[in-house]
Amino acid sequence: MAVNSSLPVALHCVPVPEFGGVARHISDLAEAGLPGYHLIILCPAGALSTRLKELGADVREADFGTDAGFAASLRTLDILIDDLKPAIVHSHLAYADVVVAAVVNLRKARKLVRRGTYVPTLFTTEHGIAGDDAVYHGASWRSRLMETVHRVRLWGTDGKIAVSRSTADQMRRKWGARGVDTVYNGIDVVETFDAVAAHRVEAGEGALRVLSLSRLAPEKGLDILVEAFARVHEQVPGAALEIAGAGELKDALTRQVAELGLEKAVTFPGFVDPIEAMGRADVLVQLSVWENCSYTLLDAKAAGLNVVATAVGGNPEILDGSELVPSMNQMNRKAAVAAVAQKILEAKESSNEPLNWVSTTDMGQQIADLYRKAD
């Protein structure tokens, strides 16, 4: 399908159909735009492509990504590059990183034989690298393999973007990346504040409403949160904890809540609209082992909620010291529970400073500027 634009094309490649943090980044970029470029998104059919179509974005649903497999993804992208002649091909998430690097570098090799072969400029954005390899890769052999893969594919990558300074540091430390630029995930603060305000439910006297928005997974520290909340509840009998999300720890957390006698104070609503959930909360708690540039924290801060989070990854770039607790890996369980409980109680009494952050428009402009710089 031809491009209905005279602008150079920036083709962004996303390998998953679900709507998560990277999909949020892409949809925000589609809505804000890339000044001087025509943005096209290649992704499999699903929630992301549906959202992009609603925004009026130029989206190409195709056999690309983890479900399609490597060979099919390779063919799809190679054909699309021939068709679109994009100035930029920009990958997101590890699977697309590898596929895109393979296609572009194969085209470079092909150009040595066939001089007319078109080769675009290659960009990548890193959204999810952790200080602890086990967070994303599990087994140590898999971590070592992926480290080698990333080192190799970055050799042939023209532009490297990280979503936080912490992410950039990890890319340099683990993958030997050079020339990494930081472009934070953008957020429209006023729009987010107004959206949450429209769902604001005022707290009753003596209430303290604590919210968690995350997967129910071991790396999210939710068992520590439940135990810390038990201490908070002793001091604030009107306190309530909403643990939104789904995941493997649902049954274990439910048992823990029952053992602590907190069934009436703790709820597990499953997946929720995060904007609505923040409208009925006072404090958001996020005790992740690692975060790069958390949209949950950005949204909560923009909405005017008080926040408690671990001082890991990019979190200290969003929050100040009064909102942070040490990494759960740096304390024994007793100390971690005490620290989190104390921070929640302090958050109840503190006032929240307005968030000063990069907008989605700023994010798009910064990325476009890097494209021009690479030309």
C-alpha cells in the first residue's frame, strides 16, 4: 500500500498485539506525531492496532512479531521496506530489535552485490533492560545469550534511544552501547489530571485508600505490600488496599490477605481502568524490582496522587527521595515491611508537588530531531 504523504517515512516495528507500556508509547507517539516525518506502525493485529486505527494512524497489520515467527517477520519487513522506502526503521522490544537489525543488515550486505538495494537508517528504543538480568530473562544462560545478541545487533544500529538515564546506563554497561540518547516517555499532565479528576471519589473521614496497579508477579513485591498494609491498617482502621491486575500470585496473595484477617480491607478487582482506579485512591504503591520509565508512576504523579515506590531503575528520575524506599533486594523482609508501611503513613500526611515532565509532543519532537541528526 502506497504512502499518502510527501514526508519521509519513519516505520516503527512492534512485535506484540497487546496494549502494554510499549503500546502506550507508540499510541502516544501516533497521536502527538513526529514533526517532519510520516509515521507508519508495523504490528500484528490486536488491541494495539485497533487503538492506532481509532487514532487515525497509518498502521500496517501483518505477519510480524512473536506469534508470526522469525522467518515470516523477516519476509514481512523486507517486503515492506521495498514497498515504502522508509527513511527510518525503528524497532521496539527485543524480538523486533533482532528481526529489524537482521533485515537492515542483510540489505546492507545485499547492497554490496546489488547497488540499487535500498537501506534505511536503523533506530531502536530500549524500554526494558534491568540491573538484575533475571527480571526479564530468567535463566543465566538466556541472559548471556541475549546480552551477546544485543551487543551484535547494536553494532549495526544507527540510532539508540533509552527511555531513562538508568536505561541508557544499563545499555552501556551490559551491551557496550555507544551514542545512546535519552528520550523519556512523554505524558500530557493536564489531560491526565483532568481525566482522573472526572472520576474522583472523595475519601470518607479516616480513610486511606492505597492502590497497586501491576501484574500479580513475584518481581512486583506485592507480598511485602500486603504485609506492610497490615501494619498501616492497625494504625488507620479505615485504610483500604486495592490490588488491581492479574497474574500467577493471585491465589497466594488471597491466602496471605486471609491469614492476616484483611479480607474486608483488601480487594482484588482484576483488570481495571487505571484512570478510574486512581480516581478512588489516595496513594499508589509500586514495589517493583526494576522499572525503566514507568507510565504508572507518571500517571499517578500527574493525577496528584501520593506515591511510594522502590528506588530502582528510572524511578528516582521521576520521584524525589521522600517518595522512595530502597530496593526490596537491599533489605531483609522485616526492614522492607517496616519501610513501606512508614512511607505509606507519611504519604497520607504529605502534599503532592505538581509533576513537571516531558509532554508527548516533546517526546515526538525529540525523536524526530534525532532522526534528522542521524541523516
